[in-house]
Amino acid sequence: MKTRLPLVIVILATVFCAKAQPPAAAKNAPNRATATFAGGCFWCMEPPFERLPGVISVVSGYTGGSKTEPSYEEVSSGETGHAESVEVTYDPTKVTYAKLLDTFWHNVDPFAVNFQFCDHGSQYRTAIFTHDAEQKRLADESKRNLEAKFGKKIATQIVPASRFWAAEDYHQDYYKKNPVRYKFYRFNCGRDQRLAEIWGAAPEH
């Protein structure tokens, strides 16, 4: 028995470990993709994306400019070339990029050049920052469809994604941390009134 015991232990340990191992799918990281949009004030662009099933996270930040690690004050000056943006991490098996585009369009004024509602300057321009050829194809197609629908030019840029810089912590989920101030700003900025004019109804916020 003493000579067989190590072999028995090895066999039992092998069987136990094989049963204890999680399936291959469980060991793999969940499917993730990134989408980046600029739609004026990033406070107002977080809620519509965070509500979508399949969206993993939404981060406010700055992209499209030249300065490394820009601050809010620097971007707000309009001198860095960045736009206030949101970086959306999502599971493409649960929500499509086309759905993200639809959500984006219905939360912006696509005709405004270098401003959104009460916020003026190139830092508040609308833009779709594409991460690959398929995102660009879908973004271009959606833009053409809107121009055909409205019979006028869409001002929103479609450009390749560049380095995204996360905004300061106090900007993240601002609408949750400061709901009264957020709603006051949003109302006074006339965002929902203008969205209703364009799309027929203001989105939830």
C-alpha cells in the first residue's frame, strides 16, 4: 500500500483539479470594445450610455488635441485642441456599435459647429472618434443617413481615435454626485429643449 499511495494521491489530485477548473469561457476575459464620442459637456453624455445594457463603463475625458495630460482648465480655454469626450467600454455581444451611434446622435445637436447648446468653443464640438475600419464605416453610414433624413449638412466630425485622457475625478459621474447642480445646469443650458426640437423628444437624463 505504501508504494501505491503516492500514485493514488496523484490520480485523485489530477481528477479533483480537472473538475475544479472553470470552463474555458469562464477563464477568458469578457468581450470588450471601446467607443469614443464628443457631444459637448461630458457630464451630459455619461447618463445615456451608462443606461444601455452591455455598456461596462463610461469615462469622461479629453481627446482630439495635442497637449499631454491636459487639465480641465486648459481644455476649457480652447487652446489645447481637445474636445470634452466620453470613452465607452462595452460588450459587443450585448450592445452593438450601431446602437451606441444611435444613442450618441439623439443626445447631441449634430448641426452645431464648435458648440453644443450653451457651451461654445471647439472644445464642445461634436465628434465620433473611430477605433477601427468597421466603426468608421458605420459612423460614416449613420451620418449620411441623417443628412438624407434632415436634408442638411451634419457638422459632427468623424476622425480616427487618438490618446484619451481621463478627466479629473470630480467630473466622473457628476450627475450622480451632484444631481441638483447637474439638473440646474442642464435645464439652464437648454439642452433638452433643443434635443426635443431636433429629435421630437428629449432623451432621459
